[in-house]
Amino acid sequence: MVTVIGSGLAGCEAAWALAERNISVRLIEMKPLKYTPAHKYEGFAELICSNSLKAIRLGSAAGMLKEEMRILGSITMEAAEKTSVGAGGALAVDREKFSDYITEKIKSHPLIETVCEEVNEIPHGDVIIATGPLTSDNLSNDIKKLFSTEYLNFFDAVAPIVSFDSIDMNKAFFASRYEKGDADYINCPFNKEEYEAFYEELINAKTAPLSDFDRKIFKVYEGCMPIEVMAKRGADTMRYGPLKPVGIKDPKTDKRPWAVVQLRKENAEGSIYNIVGFQTNLKFGEQKRVFSMIPGLENAEFMRYGIMHRNTFINSPKLINPTFEIRNREGLYFAGQLTGVEGYIESAASGILAGINMSRRLKGNEQLILPKTTMLGALAAYISDENNENFQPMGCNMGILPEMPERIRDKSLRYEETAKRGIADLKEYLKERNF
């Protein structure tokens, strides 16, 4: 029997991959006995930072990775397709229905035993640790004992959620950028004067206090940067980031706004929306005060305020093989954000590969080291590269893939052909190994 610790996306994928290959699994999760500062929902595979699993189209890093996950038998992709909500060109889900779907599938599998308890030390035997970036203190300390290399730390933040009924649709409007998709986003347009007033209040707003230890290691991961940190980089930084107005026209003026805040559905009913890109560490009262300056959100009802929490990941290039197995202990694998793969689908994909490789090792088969032309193979290679001296978390992106043999000038076409190459290489690689 294999022990899988953690029932997030990576842990659920690892357990599912093993059970589907006739390997018995003991999946241990400390919720609801104990929650991390970021988790609130009792179910497995809880989504925290956003309900989006990124772009759908194949010619994107996320679309390519999702197709690879489908080929590998992903439970995440199955659940997402069953619980999706409209989000233009992105795959977004109803968080609770998504979690409930995966929880039911995992708990009803005859080869998966689920146990609710906190794990304080690494168990003996065959183990996959997928406890995420908020690993509990006791287990975290035991992991540190295993490695001579110190943990690395960074901060992650989540965006606020508001009720749809409280959004002033006389000021806001539905639209998708460049009219792509089904106008699933709510857009709150700023004129120049409104934006400048908002900017001044945002950069001067009060943030939640950090402990002395947290202040010493405060490092912001670029992909989930608090909006107030971004704003302090310059008055126009947000306008080139999450508040960029390109591709949007305000139907009331038929002109492009100076800046625009977008909101995306949080559930299938469309009763709640999250403020896209507004991860924050502002105090709750400051969030209400400052974010209510956004046109259309003057009377917004905040269903959840943004929070920031410290994430932890191991120095994977010094510790992990591209199979996700630890180099100095056979039968011990890590998966998910703890390894330094950043993002929902990236974490889930790493769990699939860790589970598959554990099952192959137990059956005496060659473990999978996926081609670097695949997105998952490239991510696995990145986190296991022993020459990486300045390791930081990495999400899927086209930049980590090898270039095409012939240069294609059109970026969209180049990305699409790159994705097709990777998918073809994955299928051929798996076929050669009777997968």
C-alpha cells in the first residue's frame, strides 16, 4: 500500500493514478480536523487563489498542459469539465462542485482508503508527499531533517470575492477582451481621474501585519503578486497588468477606458464574482474602502476578503529526479507546489506523474521521464535541473520548451505547432512504453 499525504490537487491525482493501476492507497488529509490559514472548505482538491484553470486553447501553455493531463488520465480535467462555469477563453469551475466531485470519486474508489489525521513525520515505506505550500509545522520540520538543504519560502495571496447583486451594472458591463468568448467577464471601467484617485489610495492603504520571521523572508512570487505591491512599482504598472484596457470598449462611451477591472464567475449560478488579479494583503477594512472606489463596486458586498499567506517549497533541483522521486530515498516522492511547480494544473499534473511513476516502480517497470518537448516534461526537467542555482517556482509557459526546428514568425501559429509537437511526442513516448 502507498501512503499519499495531502488531498489537494496533486495528492488526489497521485492517489487516483495509483488506484487506477490497481495499487492500494492510503490517502491522509488533516481537514477538517485542522485547517491551514488559507483553507476553508472540507472537501478535497480545494481551490484557493482562483477558480480558473487558465486558457483552453491548445496553442497556449495551459491548454497544452491540460491536453497532456487528459492523455494521462487526469481526475482534475474530468472534474473541471463536469463543473465548469463560463469564463471566455479560460477553463473556470464552480469551486464547491469541483471539490465535491473529486471528493466523491476519491472516497468511492475501492482501492483508496481516506484517513483524517495530521501527519507529523514522514511515514516508512512507499510515500508521496503532496501537502502543498502550507505544509503543517511538524511535518515540515521532519522534512527539513531529511534534507541538508534548507527550505525556501515565498508569499502567496488570494483575491476578494463580491456578490453579483451588489455590483452596479449601470456602470459595469459584460464583455470579453477583443470580443472573444461569450462576454463572461464583468468589466468596471476607470476614466483617468478615477484611476489616479484609486491608485493614490491603494499605494497608501494599510496592509495586514507580518510576523518578524515572515518579514525577514518576505518574497513575493511574481505570478500571484498582491495588487498593492504591483501598484507601488509605478502608476501605470496595473494598466499594463490586470487592469489593462486593451481589447475592451465601454458600451456607454464606445471608447476604450483608461483602465478596467475585470470580475470572473466563482460559481455556476453566477451569484459571486472574484476580482481578477486583485490578490492582496490589505487589511479587510482597507479592502472595503479602497476597492469600493472601483466604478461599479461602490456598494459591493464582499463575500470573502483577500488574504496573504506564506508558502513553502523545497529546493527541488538539489533533491528531486524528473520522476518526482527523491534522489536519496527510494520510494519517497514529492508532488504539487511543495516541489516548486506553480499553479493549479501544474500541481495536479505533477501528482499524476508522481503517482504513475510510483506504480511503475512497484511493478518493476521503467519510470517515465517525459520528453522535454511536452509541457509536463519541461516542468519536471526545470525543477530537477541540478544546475539551477537560483531556483524559484515555475508555472507552465512556452518559454521552457525547446524551439521548433524551423522558426515560425507568427507567434500564435508557432505556439500551436509547438503544442502539437509536444502532444505527438507524448503519445509516441507512451506508446513505446505500452502505456
